Amino acid sequence: MSTSRIRKEVDEALLAFVDRQRPALLAISDDLVPMLSALDSLLGGGKRLRPAFCYWGWRAAGGADGPGIVAAAASLELLQASALIHDDVMDSSDTRRGQPSVHRRFEALHHAHGWPGDAQAFGSGSAILLGDLCLAWSGEMFETCGLDDESRRRGRAVYDLMRTEVMCGQYLDMLEGTRGEATAATALRVVEYKSAKYTIERPLHLGAELAGARPDVTAALTGYGLPLGIAFQLRDDVLGVFGDPAETGKPAGDDLREGKRTVLVALSLERASAAQAAAVRRRLGDPELDAAGVAELRTIIEETGGLAACEEMIERYLAEAERTLATAPIAEEAHRALSELAVAATTRST
């Protein structure tokens, strides 16, 4: 099955699941319509990488194509929706996927109706609840995917671990931002648990375990998925500073305004002069950072060699993933698809 076909089937499975849930929410109250509208809007975007890796982990382990694995894989998009909604609240992000973030949507609803009280608190609280709902629904969609009990039992342990790891990774990310002095090593720890395992390695493992993978297949998927996941996040860090808003769906330099202590920033600070380091620390995390400030930080990141060092790391981790994939004991179709996904995950345009 092609990547575009997987995405189409995942979209259809997601839409069908949410449509099945819709009457129950509306039976509670019509006041829940904005909740469903916000979720519909968020689920309308995204690259569906996690479902794709889950599907090809299944196929790599010998699983046959069918609606059950598509629904199980699609449930990861509800988990991702939960993570994005909560992440945007914690980062005070204004946009997501080129649209207002969920908490900003609910703030606007509060303002539009002229309700008393704190619009920001209403927006954050509403978003947290919708994120919690998505988390609950991710488990429900997985459990009702149509795969047999034994397959789901095997996959459930991976799913549980995946959810634990991403939440711990999110905390570590927040902690590094609070401490304000992340090193490349500590930033890489965040990358591993918040993104690399969550985006690629665990979805691969989930698909593989659902199909009853042999240990050598699982080991090969780890050797491919973990370094690729790190390369994926490092590319995302670069895009967060240098990316085109039309591609990223967020304003230029938004990661700088949010003060994200990424590997890219850590590599730059390690190489910076005292004056350059002082400028980075002064401007990083300034919510009012303007275009000139973004340009100054970009220049420092380039001039210190931080950008070049990050690009070299991306190439190194990608090469490691490709070497493992080349000898992986999996079917040719899965090998070809995973090779294409590696390129898609790490060569996104800036």
C-alpha cells in the first residue's frame, strides 16, 4: 500500500470514529459543538507519520493488509492530538497547523460571547479537557480496532509505554526550559523520549507487536527507528528557527519566542563567544521577539556553526538508520516504504 493510500485510509478511519462519538456528545449538550469543531479542525491536518510507521511495522513483521491495523494505527492520531493540544497550552502557542491553537480558539469563543471571567483561563481549561478526551478516545479506538484479543494484548504494552514515555519527555522538555541551561546531551535526552521514540520507534514496535514480530525484526526496527526519530526531531528544530511558515504552520522563529532549549540552540551556545551567548540568552524566550530579533538569533546560530553541527548530526543519524534498514530481515515492500519514510521525515523543506 502506498503512503498516500495509508493516509487516506487513516483519515477515513479517524472520521468514522469521531462521527460515531459525535451523537453521544451532542446528547449531553449542544454546548459541546465547539469541542467537536476544534477537534475536527485539528484532525484535518498533519502528516500521519505515526500511523504510517505503525502500519509498516505491522507489515515488516508479516502482518497482512486490512482495516484492523489501519484503525489501530489511526488511533495514534488521537494520541498525537492530545499531545499537541496540551503542548500548545504549555508553550502558549498561538497557532497549530496554520490555524489558531485550540486554547486560542476557546479564548476567542469566550470573547465573542462577552462572557464574564478570564478568557485565557477558559481557553486553557477547555483545551486541557479536549486533550484529555482525545487521550481517552485514542485508547478506545485502539481497543475497538477490530484486531483479535491476543494481538491487542501484545500491542497494549507498547501503547502504554509509548504514552508514558512521551509524557515524561514533555516534562523533561519543560524542565530544561525552566532551568535555562540545556546542554546538547540533555537536549538529546528530551529528543529521545519526547519525539524519537514517540514518533517513530514505538509506532513501529506497536505495529510489529500487533503482528507478533520475531525478536530480530523488533531489534532491526529499533536500530532503524530510534536514530531516524532523532534525525526527524533535529530537522524539526531547524525548521522551528529557519522554516517557512507556509510549510511549518507556525510563525517564523516561533521556537525562539517560546524559548525552546533545543539541540540546535545548545550546539550554538557551546560554540558562541561571550557576546553571542549573552545575545542568545537575552532574546531567547522573549514572546515579543520581532523579525529583527529572529534574524539576529538566526545569524548567531549560523555564524557559531551550530546550524552546520546540527545538520551533520541529522546526516549521521539518518545514515545509521539507513545502514540498519539495509540488512533488516523484513519484506522488500516494507523495506522500500521505510526507506521512503526516512527521506520524508528528514528532508522537509526550510
